[in-house]
Amino acid sequence: MKHSNPKWARVVSCLLTCFKDSGADSNSQPGAELWTALLDRGGLTYVGEKALAFFYLYGSIASEVQPPSRYKFFERIYQSRQLVHLWEGIVTDKLLADESTWLMETTCRLFYNTYCNGYCNRAKNTEMSRGQASVSTRQRLARR
């Protein structure tokens, strides 16, 4: 992709070079590559080991914030030195400091939106599986 905006050119270059699997680490988790190949329907991206470790860590942070709260999630994100260290290991020397922070916050925000949607849908499904606790209006009117 060609971008006239230098910031976007750096961000796209960082995403293409730093997050994708280079193939060098494929022997470290042989089951992970097989699992990804089974699920791949043409849309999955094979991420590198560093990026995968980052995504696992902030996924675990998201699951610890119960009930979901964007404020508490980002508070935990900023307190996690390990998460910031992993991020810096991924985007080393590819982005300026403000661009790196912006990309990390955007990535976390988008992930957390998806996580919260899943959490809310699971809660709705649980609620719907219990059935209705009240008598419907139509049955009450029929009795009178």
C-alpha cells in the first residue's frame, strides 16, 4: 500500500513487518500452526510469537475485569509493565513514541470492544436459557 501520509506509511509498514509470522518460530508451537491451518478460511493472519504473547496477555487482563469496564481495563493495561515491554519488543524502532502509543491504545480498544460484545451476548444467552420468570400478559388476561 502506498500512503502519502508518512504516519500511515509507518503504521502500515509496522503492521506488515512486526506482527506477521516470519516462519522462523514455527517449530516452537507445532500444534498452534496446525490449529490455525484447520480454521483458516482465507482470512486469518499468522502472527509472530511476540505478537501472540502480547495478545494472550491483554486477553487475560480483559478477562480479569469483571464486569467489563473500559476504564478499569485501560487502568490495568497502563499498570502492566510486562504488556508495555512486550509491545516495545514488537514495534522496536518502527514507530515514533506517540504513534506507538496510539497504535497500542487503538489495538486494545478494538479488542476490548469485541470482547465486551461477546461478554454481553453470552450474558444474554444465559439469561434467555433460564426461561421467563413472569407470567405473560396474554395468559393473565385470558384468566379474567
